[in-house]
Amino acid sequence: MLHKICNSNDLRDNSMVNFSINNSEILVGRRRGRLFACKNSCPHRGASLSKGDFNGDNIVCYMHGYEFNLFTGNLEHMSHGRKTRDG
């Protein structure tokens, strides 16, 4: 089933927006001129990917630093936890 959620022209480059569709959170955005869409939930522990950052073509989960490719969905990097500053 298709759902129109926005016009692609409304998505600025290097941005992402979370949408709720049929009780599912979907993350939609544009990275380096390419559109992407995925569940807004990290497969590792369910953290919201919209709170993460981009790293190349990957999205980095803010909770544990796992990186997933935005266009293939592949796990690209598995971290052993995020580093925090002392203090």
C-alpha cells in the first residue's frame, strides 16, 4: 500500500523527518541528493534513528553507535558503545 507523506521537494539535502503511518514510525529524508525511507527504529535495541546522525551514507544510532546504510539497510559498523566525555 502506498501513502503520500510529503513532496520530495520539501526534503532538504542532508535532512530527515519522522512520520507516523498506521501506527508505524517511518523515517524519510534526503542524503547527498538521494531519497531514503526506513523504520525509525534501530534493529539492535529499538532506539529512534531520527535522534542519530549521518556518517557518509549511513545513519548512526545515538544509543549504541551502530551504523546502517540508508540505501541498502545493511549493518555497516557495530560499535561497543558510545564514548562520553568526563565531567
